[in-house]
Amino acid sequence: MTRAPLLDIRDLRKTYRVKHGWPIARTSHVRALDGISLSVMPGEVLGVVGESGCGKSTLARVALRLQPADGGDVRFDGVNVLAASRSELRQLRRRMQMIFQDPSSSLDGRQRIIEALGEPLRVHGLASGASLRPTVARLLDEVGLPASALDRYPHEFSGGQRQRIGIARALALGPDLIFADEPVSALDVSVQAQILQLLGTIRATRNLALVFISHDLAVVRAFCQRVVVMYLGRIVESGDVGEVFSAPKHPYTQLLKASSPEPNPAKKIALSFQEGEPPSPLNPPTGCHFHPRCPLAVDRCRQEAPVLRMVAGQGAVACHLTETG
């Protein structure tokens, strides 16, 4: 019997209006999410990778309805997130949480840790009064912090400790799914390993589903089970982590792999890519957004946007050159 996805996203779209130019400002539209479709199974770790500005963080915020969507469908355990009423969304908040990239800005510097972690517990009626302090202390213990941290302020902790507090806050309501938005990118390498190990332990213990957003391919390969690769608001490749990174099929995924540190130079991708920065999302290229940087681009790539298709049962790729018929 096939299991149903815990999170199912179909054709999700988000466009921002941006004013730019001087002295006469112009208004342009940025398609941060241009028809994103993906699913996450219970207990699964899905990686989302891509360069800065590709829409990774927007995906998390729109899927959690922290920002409104312009179109598409987001279903969590069968519930339509985008159409949920205020009371329904309140219940969904207990089951879907987020770990933010910058632990410093995600914590209120005026609140002690007991207040920062205790607030969601009080709001949702899970703990109050005499039971609040021991409940928060257990959360801190789960992320490797002592109970003495309860009465301290965020500025008294290191970056890694603040991220542990952010993880504890995400765990407070007992979620089934957590979006982790670049949770280790602001940390030292040694601390990154500790946080990843902590997340792995918590995921296994609680049977959590994780959407792990990162630009670091090595971290995603070590931590995730499946991966989707995004470029300028679109998914260009998806599949099992081992298959995607060992034999990437989309030229952009190949570029990411070629740009990633590789201890064995013989395994480097040999394609010669165009130099320069990615195109501006204010004016993306027609057809396949990647074609100006792709050494394999043909006229069709410049005119027609490729559709994400299954390739030999080993994941999906949005590239005209992989189509078999």
C-alpha cells in the first residue's frame, strides 16, 4: 500500500512586485516561485539546494503560509494549508514549524529563554504555571543545553547555542514537519557538524520529516535522503541524493557539483560553463532560465521552458536534452 505524502505541494507560485531604477522608479515582477511541485513523506529528509535568490527560503515561508501564495496548492496531511481558516491554521502551526537561518535575529533579545520557549507552550495550552519551567528545561536538555540557560538572554550564548535554542523552540509544540532554512550556514564548521548530528538524532527519535534548505551540496548529500535542485524559481532536477549527486543529469546540477570542493579531482565535471553571475530574477531569460550559462543549450532551450519529467525511473529533470520522445 502506497503511503500518502505528509506535505504535498503542487504548482506553487509566488510573485513579488519590486521597484527599481533612479531617478524614475520602475515596477517589475519577480517570480520567486514559478510552478513548484514536490512532496515530503512522513519521517523523510528532503534537501532543497540552489544558489542564493533561487527561491528556497520563499518556498518554506509560502508553504507555511508565513507569506501568501499567488497560486497553487499546499496540502499538509490532507489539509489545504492555503485555504485553512484561522482556527485550522492555528492547529497546523503545532504540526509545522521552522528553524531560521540566523538564530540571533529569530530570537527576541529582550526575552529570557524561559519566555521565548514558554510563549508557544502557553499560547497553545500545552504548559503553564508550575509546569512551564520543567517543560522548557526538558526541551533545552533535548538540544544539549543546561537548565541554567532558562534565565539567560540570547546575547549570552554563542551562535551554535542560539541555534540549539531555535531548534528547541521549533520542537516545543511537537511538530511532524520542520523546515530548516540554512540552519548551519552561519556557524563554524565544527559547530555545523554538532548541529547536524543533533538534528539527525532528533529526527530519528521523534520520526520528524525535515525539509532541509541549503546551498552546501556536501551537507545535503550527507544529511538528506532526496533532493530537489532549484534555479530562478523553478525545480530543474530531483531524485535520490546519491543518484543526483553521483550522476547529475541537468547541466545546472552539474555546475553545482563542479563548483563544490571535491577531494578527488578526477571526479570533477568536465563541462565548460559560461562565466559570470546568474541572470537577474527581475529579467530572467526566456525558455530555460539556465540557457545563457549552459554549454549544451540549443535553440529550443532559448524559446521553450522545459517540463520536469521522470528520467528512466531515477528522478526527474527539466531539460530538453534528456527527453527521450
